[in-house]
Amino acid sequence: MGKFRRTTPLVVLYQKEMTAIFYSPIAYAVIAVFSLLMGYTFCAQLFHTRGLSLVPMLFQAALLLILTVPLLTMRQFAEERRSGTLELLMSTPVSDLAVVLGKFLASLSLVAVLLCLMLAYPIALELVAEPDWGPIISGYIGLFMLSSALIAVGLAISALTSNQMVAGVLSIGLFLLLWMAEVLGVLLPAPFDQMAIGLSLDARFMPFATGAVYLSDFGSFLTFTLLGILACVSALARR
């Protein structure tokens, strides 16, 4: 019974955030635009280039997530801080970590919906060919891990400002910088070049998309996620 009571606030916060997300037109706009662009890419690749590999689609999905995740995270704390509802939420008997995890899991659930809709493409490909499911499965896992890292960092940025547009622009800028870090690393002297490559989201996602997954790539995305959640909790603690 004690364990149930400890988990109840997180469940309630998660349900609250899921309701807020799916009552917002942003969620449906993101789903519609994401699905439309991915569907167009799949059809163009299948009918025009006769390509049977989903690797280009996986990289496009990763780039689309970099652009769409800030739309989900920018208002999570910034808008509540501006409207004053964040102070009301934090006055309730819930921990800062529970508040952050509630928003994190709700945003990640919406991304999971996007990835589930994307399952239609490999299934359709299976009907006309025999695709290699290894890179497909690892690619979807990579997209999920990438999304969790982006959401955690995006929430941390949202918790630092009361302007959701500023939070959105900063998130997109940081995500693109991290995606291109490997290119920037070529221009840096040692050992900063290896540090930049280590921070590159592109370099970490590529093994997932090609089916050659390493434990270090899992660790990198997990580290980004945990650091983002920790930074978000710290930002709320200093409110």
C-alpha cells in the first residue's frame, strides 16, 4: 500500500499532462505534419527510386524529431511559469522529480505514438519485398532513445525561461548544434575533436540506423536523458 501511495502522484501528474497534450491542437498538428512528411518520403523512395532500405527514412525521422520535439517541450514549464500555474502546481505535496517525470513521460508517449504510426512503412515494405528487419528494429529503438534525450534537454531549457518561444528557439538551436557536432569536431584540435564527436547526436544515432548498435551509444543517449532530467529538477528547485 505504501508503494502504491508513492507512485500515485506520478500517475496523476502523467494523466494530467497527457490530457493537456491531447487537448492541445499542437499534438494533432505535430502528428499530422510528421505523418504527412514521412509518408511522402516513403512513397517517393518506394515508387521513384525503388529503394527498399528504410535508413534514409530513419535519418529524416530523426531530423524531424529535432524540429518537432521543441514544439512539445517549449510550453511545458515556460508557459506555466508565465501564467502562474507552475507555482500552484509546485505548492501541492509532490516532488520536483515527480513533476518533471510526469511531463517527460507524457511528451515521450506522444513521440511513441508517432513511432507507432511509422510502423506502417516497414509493414508495407514487407508486403512487396523482404526487408532486413535488424536495422529497422534498431533504428526504431534509436529514434526512441534520441527522442528521450531531446525531450529531457528540451524540458530543462523550458524550465529555465518563462517565454515559450525563447525555449523553443533555444532548443532547436541546441539540438541542431548537437546533431552537427561531429562536423564541427573535424575543425577542432585534439582532444576537443573527440569530445565534439562524442556529443554528436548524428554519430550516436547512425549505428542504430544501420543495425550496428554499440553499448556506448545507448549510454550516451541515456546520459543525455538523465542529465536533462537532473538539470530540469535543479532549475525547478531554484525557482
